[in-house]
Amino acid sequence: MIARFTYVNRPSPIHRLDPAAKVVFLLCYIFSIVLFLDVRALAVMLLIGIVYYRLTGLKWQETRRAWKFILIFALIFIGISAVLWGGGQTVAEPHIIWQGPLGFDLTWEKLYYAAGIIMRMLGIAFVSIPLTFTTQPHDYGVGFKGIGLPDKFAVAIDLALRLVPTFASDFQSTMDAQRARGYETEGLRGGPIAKLRRMSPIVVPVTIGAIVSGEDIINAMDLRAFGSGPRTWSRKRQRTPADKMLIAFSLLMLVLCISWALTGHGAFEVFWVPGA
């Protein structure tokens, strides 16, 4: 069985959008926000992402697992690495805030570089998380087909989006079955390699199951002559004026961001550091 991400059925403006329009907005937003490191430009992009997320009507209880992972990854890994190694040392005359041991200098440039990276990650999260929570699973392929991708790519991305929840479901089922047989995961001791070897009763069945499931999907697609000609889709969604407005806004946003970046704005070399 192929699992899927959680879909929250709610009558919000984002739920009613065509999946292709949401994919176009997501791609244009990502390509736009990665052009800048200036906190002023990123603040505008972050505001757009927050407004888009608020229109979904999603609640914290429904998306907290995704947000916990993103917040930990953004604040700890990206934030700390940006403060320690990012950006500040590339400035000819950095504005030092605090001189620490081992030659480490905390500068305004490093702080705002870290803030820019975190704002960029949060902005992408605000527009990417709603894609799976507001789109029915059987519309993934329809959405990517709607932006002009070939059938093979659309189906491949559809299956890839279901890969993670499928593995998670198989892993949990295997762990429950092994626990019912007396296997305890809490008492694992030793180093990382020793723990990994003791996890073999769970890792091996999940890996073999994933390979077998992949073979079943390939055989099922071959039996249906997938790839021998144009594919017909059982579902087709007509684009509404709201979909066309979102696509037009996305393309306009991308063109404006590219034009503004080409004029030399938003790069780290002209980074705006308040109070420096």
C-alpha cells in the first residue's frame, strides 16, 4: 500500500486552488527568495509567505510535526553555522559586536547573514508546507502535469512525494511487530555502529519491503503499458479566475525579483546592516 501525507479537508481559498497553480506559486516563490540576502527584501517575501499560509486556515496541531523539524533545522543547524562560519568574514571591515575566545568575532554582518538565511528558510516553509496539507493525494500528478511536465516526470514526482510517508508507515508497522515479539529498542547500547547492527531486525525488513514494493509498482505500470504513449488522466481540474490570478502574480513576482537582483540589489556585497 502506498501511504500519503496528511490532507486536511477545509474550505479555504488555498484548498480550492488548482494544484498546478500552487506548484507554480511555490516554484516562483523559491526562485525569487533565493536571489536575496538583504533582510528588507526577505521581510517582504516572508510576509507574502505568511499571508499565503494564513489563507490555508491550517492549525498548529495539524502541522506541528513539520514545523518542529523545520524550526530545529533552521534555528540550530543553519543559524549557528551561519553565525560561526557564514558571511561575516567575507567583509573587508566587519563591525565587531563581541570578541570571543579562539579568535572568534561576532559581527553585525554574521548576525544579519544568519537572520537572512533563517528568514529565507521560513519563507520557503510557509509556502511549501501547505502544498501537501491542502492538496488531495490523487491530485499530485495532476498538478505537476498541469505545469507542462511530461507524464513520466509527473508520475515520478507523484510517487516520490509518497515515498517518505510510505517508508514511515512501514517502519512503524515493522517496529510494532518486532516489539510484539519481545524486541526492545529502548535498551540499545554501544556506539553508533553497534546500535545500527542491533537495529537490523527493523532496518532489513523495511529495506526489503521497499524494494519489493518498488518492483510491484514497476510491474503494475508495465502491465498498463505506461510510457508507450500519451497518458490519460482520470482527473482534470479546470482553472478558475483565482488560479489564473495566482499564476499571474507568481510570474510577476519572479520577474520583478530577477529584475531587481540584476540591478545589484539584495546581494550580500551590498548587505544592509542596521546600526553598523
